Amino acid sequence: MRILLVGEYSRLHNSLKEGLTDLGHEVVLMGNKDGFKGYPVDIYINHSFQNRVLHKIKVGAYKLTGLDLGSLEIVHKVKKQVNSLARFDVVQLINESAFSIQPKAELELLQFLKTKTDKLFVLSCSYDHASVKFMLNNGFTYSALTPYLENNSLKDHYKFKLQYLNEDFSLLHQYVVDHSNGIISTDLDYHLPLVGKPNYLGLIPNPINTDKISYIPIKTDGKIKIFHGINTHASLTKGNMFFTKALKIIEEKYADKVEITITTNIPYKEYIQRYNDCHILLDMVYAYDQGYNALEAMGKGKVVFTGAEQEWLGHYNLEADAVAINAQPDVAYLVEKLSWLIEHPEKIKEISLQARAFIEREHYYKNIAQQYLETWSIN
């Protein structure tokens, strides 16, 4: 089977490609490397207006004409590249807005890609129309939109998320619902907003290549090492401020027992190396399920503070604190959980082993690739 994977978030499509390739399929990955994270792609697609001068030209042209030169360039590049390739059996987009360009340009590319395959699928694994609408309507107890719901003065900060409710994005979403072969979610945060919706095919967990990710045995005979990697562009929506406040208390409370490392906006390859020797990794607060960074860290045997809500426990038939620690927007709660682990290092070893086993059982990349193949073939 020939498969085109379009776009990349947090290495999801890279891991899926590895699984599909190992199962004997031909896969091409096209995208923009997810910005500073720098994930590998086979065909790199991005606009040329990156430096300050060209960016000003792009902005000026938009103000004068309403045309986004970056979007026009990406549409041209995608069509040129795909037209040079043989037809695909399946095309899958990482998101309704896989190219991060104007919705009308995204729609043009969706319509174009449909002519290059008999089957077009779209993932829900980041902000899109359905997830933002669900969050805005308080579908979750807390979510990435909680800071905005509590303080509307943050509207400018949230304009990128809220734009998915605009008419042009709504039309793009409706096209996906009406004209794709189906929408697939990758975790509970995107599954719950889609339950019962038209053309929704269900949840397929994120694929993790544990053949490449080695388990790192936990040693707790020295200081407990805590790692917190911050992406400033997403720190508010992930709830990093709760971790930051909790760590200040932990640092004072256990000065002789802990070693805390905090990084900011580092590339993916450096990020995964920097946390290799930690015991505890602080991922995100505003989530019900784990994203990619959390899953890969769990695969290495780290005790991860992340989304692990009751809905997730029920879905995988798990007990609380068995394979990950549910991170809630409550500093006192986070301090309590961190203190429990610091004072009971045997629990760190126990959760570490169970975390690795969970990833191998529920997220093994070849098994997940097989689930995609079965979903694609049926629909």
C-alpha cells in the first residue's frame, strides 16, 4: 500500500510511518517539521517568508490585498510535489489545518489531495473545530481553554485556538466531515468531543516506537531528579505555571533530596536527551490523556505528571497512580503527589516498570500501525 502522511505533531506521523514501513508498506511523510521541534520529513513544505524583511512583505501584502503569500506558496509547493508522485492508496492529514495556512487554502489542498487518492482521512490530535468548541462549552472539567474561560482578557493570547470557531474554519471542518473517509482521534482529549459525531471512526492510540526507546532502569539511592521542560508558546495552555509554583515549594521542602532541571524551548532531540537521567517528568496539567512527550517518557520508565483523568483510567482499565500521575491544576495537590514519591522512592521504581509495560501493551507502534490499516481498509 502507498500512503501519504501529511503534517507532523510531536513525532506521531514519524512513529506511524516506522510501524507501517516495518509492516511492508510504502510511506511518504510531508510537512514542515513542526517548527523548532525539527521532526524528520521526506518532503519539507514551508513558505519562504521567514526572515524579518520577507515577513514584513508578507504582512504588507496581506493588509493591502487580503492574500497570504505564505499560503499561496505552500499550495503551489504541495501541488508540485504531489503531482510528481504516483497515486496513493491512502492520504492522511495530521489535522484539519495540516499546513497551518489560511482555511480557504487548506480547503483547496484538501480538495486537491482527494484527487490523488481513493481514501482521505484526517486526524484529531491537536486543536480543531470540534475540540475547541467542546472546551469552550465546558465539556471538560478543565482544559487548555480554562485560563481563558476564567479570564476573558486573555482573548488575544487565545486567538490562535479560538479561530477554529470562525466561519472559514467551520466550513473547513464541515468539508472534512462531509468529504473525507473519516476522522480518527488519538487520545481522550480529542475522542470525547467527537463521540456520536458524523464520520467519526473512533480512537486509535498514539504509536510509540519502543524498539527505539530503551527502558532506563531507575536508581533511587541518590537525589530524586525532577525534569520540567517548558515550551513558552504553550505554557499557559498546558498549565506549566502550576508545576513551576509546586517546584519552588518542593525545592525548599526537600533541598537535600531533590535535583530539579528546567529547560525552555529546546529542540526535540535535545529535549529527549536532557531528561534521560530524571526520575520524574512534569509534562502538562490541562489534559485528560497523555500527549507524545509524556508517552515517550513513560516508555523510558519515567514517572510522568500528565493527563490521567478518570475517563482515561476507565478506558484502559487502570488504577490511579499505577502508570502515570494525574496532574491537576492545584499546586497543593501537585506538592502532595511529588512529596509522596520523594518520600517513597520504591513507588517510583514500581510506577516506572508499570509505565513501560503500559506503553508496550497499548501504544506499540507496529500494533497501532495495524489498527490504522484495518480502519483504512474498512472505511
